[in-house]
Amino acid sequence: MRDLRFDNRFVRELPGDPEDGRHVRQVHGACYSRVEPTPVRAPKLLAWSREVADLLGLDETDLRDRRFAEVFGGNALLPGMEPYAACYGGHQFGNWAGQLGDGRAITLGETINPQGQRWELQLKGAGPTPYSRRADGRAVLRSSIREFICSEAMHHLGVPTTRALSLMATGEQVIRDMFYDGNARPEPGAIVCRVAPSFIRFGNFEIFASRGEEPLLQQLIDFTIDRDFPELAEAEPDPAQRRVKWFEEVCRRTAVLIAHWMRVGFVHGVMNTDNMSILGLTVDYGPYGWIDNFDPDWTPNTTDAGGRRYRFGHQARIAQWNLWQLANAVYPVIQQVEPLERALAAYTEVFEAEDRRMMQQKLGLETWRAGGEDEEGSDAALVAKLHTLMQAGEVDMTLFFRRLADLDPARPTISHFDAAFYDEARRRDVSSGFEAWLKDYAARIRQDGVPDPVRRERMNAVNPLYVPRNYLAQQAIDRAEQGDPTGVSELLEVLRKPYVEQGGREAYAARRPDWARHKAGCSMLSCSS
């Protein structure tokens, strides 16, 4: 751990808050405020990611060292660390919220690994900052486990994401009102060390645009391009054109990200602009969820239960809406409407192309028959009909697509998918429609002429068997809150190979049990953490 080398360009090259202290305030003319983590009573390592440790040049000896718990529990700093909390704003549930900032996240520094890669180390739950508003800057064990698990699971699923190095218990209690119903209670506290090349969000640019701080806005844009998009800085000598190409790339990466979310059945739950990564990574794992029974209208966020703004099937539109807000924010610097509008239109084109490509892979199709959803014989119509049947029949998304790979094209039958149905009455209602769809699908894959073993292998490479379903995470949380954190590591071990069938781990690949349908933490969640 002594070999960690820091090169903190964010604090070195951008202006900081001239005022010291953790007290809450409006921060103007600055990208960050220097603030150290607040020490905790008894930091203890509960779980870690060996893959992220390898990225940083750490090994198990480093992680087992008592010094590691002190540093990544917020009680000590390593030489070269320059901790800070970033200043940003954001649109929350469609409304401008003003200054937000890192209210419970503190970046320790930017480390350069042995391969020359830059990784920002950030503690979530490390105590109050100038951006904490009325909160305490802490995080509870349940939300920290969910973030730790899902960050790493998404990586192994092939979805662009921030990572997680470690999960620490703090030895302290945190008071939280989980359901916002006036029944606050003490919960065990925890800290996650999040890792990413950059944690810059759409909201970092929005805050300066909203305040008319255009010189600082331009400085942040150019810094972001130079540090986080070096290929653009090298390829385009003209600063004005470079900024346009940067926005185009942000739109492209965001489109690819959302297509991946739809591929694996992930619902972010709170797609505010301050939760959108400028690098096109999944960031801020709060009230997220995984589609069990296929439902485009489902949101995991209790705060969003009324409007369902961030529901599964709406995520692509919300991402574009968020990009529009980013375009509005950077316009004072770019000062060209047409290139921004072209990039926003290209977002739709990229998303539709990626979504179609991924669905083609999920269905094991060699080619894609053109045409719209209403055109008989088109693959888009085949998919639309499938989605209608899956929603009406309450079919498990993950299990259905995994079972589809094993379908015998010569004898397609709905009974092959019995384990994927949640409700027998609904199964009967869609039975004839599903049988007809399966016959059409079987004819379609026979038309492609791809040998069944080849098709099966391709489909299993993109359709996961294991995903971090909410109830699985909750089971690990329950054990950890009772003093047994091994369930976290056990679940992570399964999720390291989401596409490979693992003998003896059938329980991790089962559909959501009935007891978990409405159980707290297993279905919908609040933003409380």
C-alpha cells in the first residue's frame, strides 16, 4: 500500500473553495472543497474486490494490513492523498435542484497504477462535507453492501461501471428513516471505497452554467477533455471542434451504457443529472433494481412510485433528456446549436442500433430482418410480441432468455419455460400466444441455419444466469447485520462468472421467491442510506 502513487490533477489544475471547514455553505467559483474524512470508532474490513485491488497494484497482504482499514475507513491518509468533495448541481426528478455536491463522498486522491492508468479513490459514507445540506455524510451497511456488490457485478456482466475496492464497517450506528414514515432507527454504518477513472458528472457542468460562471465552465470542459478523453485532445487541435467532438462522445457512451442496462435488466432508479457519469459509466448505486418479472413500467425507487419517471422502459428517454440538460449547460462555451442537436440525435441512433444489436444477440439471430414493430415478418415485430407476452404472463426476464438458448427448434414448447413464470393463472392466459410465438421463433432460427451448439454458446455469452437480484442482496445484508459478512463475499464470488453455470449454486439462479415480492429491500427501495 505504501507504493500507491498519487497525481491529483483535479485539485492541482482546477480552482478550489477558499473557505475551510465542513460547515454547509454555497460554494462559488470553485470545483471542490478540501475536506478530510471524519474518523470512525472501529473501522473493519468486511469485503473487498481482488480484481480492483489488482488494478491498483495491491495484494491481499496490503488489504489485511491494519493500516488499510485505517485509511479506507477514513481514519488516516497516505502520503500524496489530497482529499476533497466536489461541487456540482443537478436536475432531480426533472427539476433543477441547485447546488448538490459530494454530500457524503470524499475523494482521497487520484492514484496512478503500475500500468500508468489513473484511478480516483473515493470514500462513500466518510462524513459531512460542505455539500451535506441537512445530512450527516454517513452511509448504512445495507446500502453500502448493495453498492459494493452491484458495482463489481456490473463489471463482470460487461456493463460500463464505477468499481468498488472495499467495504468497511465503521463500528458506529447511523440513524435512518428507511421508509420516510417517521420511524427512524439506528443501523450499522459502513464505508465503500469507490474507484473510477473520474467521478465527474453532468451536474459538475450544470452548476457553473446555472451561475453564469462561464470561464470556470470552459476550464472544467477543457480539463475533462485533456485528462479523461486524451484521444480527443490528441486528435483534434482546434479547441472549439474538440469540445463538440467531446459532447458527441459523451452522447455515444451514454447510449451504449443504457443499451447494456436494457440487455441485462438493470434499473438505475434515480437517473438525476447529478447521477450521470461524463464517462458513460453506471454511477451512484442507490435504489436500483433488477427486473425479475418483465415489466417496462417497473421502478425500484419508492420516491418514484407515483410518476415512475425512472421506470425500466423509460431509461433511454431519460438519458437523452439528461443529455439535453448537459447540452444546455455547455452551450455558453460551445456556442453552436446545430452540432449539439446533431449529437443528441446521434444518441438516439446509437442507442437504437446498440439495443437492436444486443437483442439480436440475446435471441441468437445471425441476421436482423428489417422493418418496424408493426410490420409482419420483421424481427422488431417478433421482439415486440415477445415483450408483450412476457409482461402479460409475468415471466422472469433473466431466466427466460437463459432458457431460450436451450430451446429445441424442432419441438418448441412453453413447458420449457415453466421455471420462469411467477403466476400460474397468468401463464395459462398467455399459453396459446406463447406457443405461437415460440413456433415463429423456432422457424426464424432455423432460417438462419446456425448450428444449435453455436447458437447456444453465443446466447449464453450475453444472457446472464446470475444477476444481483434485490432479494439476494438483502439476504447478504441480513446476515451481515447479524454479524456474518461472509454472505457478501459468497454472493460476489458467484457474480464473478455471471454467464457460466456453476454447480451447487442453483439457488443464486432461481426466480424471486414469493416471500420477497413485497418484502422491504427485496422489491422497491427508498433513497435512504
